[in-house]
Amino acid sequence: MNLPNKLTVFRIFLIPVFMLIIIFGGDAHTVAAGYTIYWSRVIAAIVFAIASATDWFDGHIARSRNMVTNFGKFADPLADKMLTMTAFIYLVDLKLAPAWVVAIIVCRELAVTGLRLILAENKGQVLAAKMPGKIKTTCQMLSIIFLLIGNFWYIGTILLYLALIFTIYSGYDYFHHSWGVFKGSM
């Protein structure tokens, strides 16, 4: 197993760590401006940020050192979706994100994952991430971090709605350019 794949597996391993920190979080700590910070959320944000950073590093290392593998092509986007969907579900539970926004994001992620599987099965193609999808992922990850921290909820909220826009646009873009895979099957 090469380094990029190890980073992907490490990201998957951090998901239950993130969950346990959120679930068994400690008491609130009040700071000067009247904000309440839940230290467990700050620690969870740090764990999430570390996991998110591995996404960039594994892709960068794999491409720059020609270490792209079939496992990486499969596991990397899966790890990203598992990480972000888990965090979004907890954000809804913590009342830090609207359920309807998270539902749209989750539905898009499942639809594009399904499209990737159909393309791989029917045409042997791997649907590579395009720039709108990369912007979507970056906005999602940053919004989760800022929403968890608490004092920066407004930045997190702006990034969440920006992520929603790129989620919808990139989903449309993927399906628009891959619609031919459905010809003759409807």
C-alpha cells in the first residue's frame, strides 16, 4: 500500500474518532464576547481539518509521484463522502446546519457516486473530479470546520450556501456531460 492510499485509509479511520469526540463532547466554555464554545466541537473541527488535509495530500502525492491506483480512485472519493456526510449529519443534529441543505448535498453525492459506478461498469471510464466539484468539496470541508468552531458560524454559513450552489452546479455538470450513458436504457 503506497503513501496516498495510507493517507486515504487514515482519513477513513479518523471518521469514528471525529464521531466519538462529537458524541462524548465536554461542557461548554464561555468566552468574552458572549459566545459559547464547546471544546469538543473545536477538537472535532481539528480532527476534521486533519482528515480533510489528507484529501489534498493523498491526491497531490499520487499525481506528482505517479502513484495513482485503482484502490485510490475508489477509496479517495468514498472517504471524502463518508467524512463530509458524517459531519453534515452531526451538524444537523447540533442545529448548526439546515436539514434541507444537507439533504440536497447528500442526494447529490449519492447520485454522482451512482453515475461514477455506471460509467465505470458500462464504459470503463473513471469520472474524474472537475473544478466545480473540487470547489464544492473545499467549500463543504471549510464550512464544516467553521460551523463546528462556533465563533465563525457566519463564515461557515456563507461557505455552506456556497457549497450548496457548487453542489447543485457540479451535479448538473456531471450528469449533463455523461447523459449519453443512459441512452437506450430508459
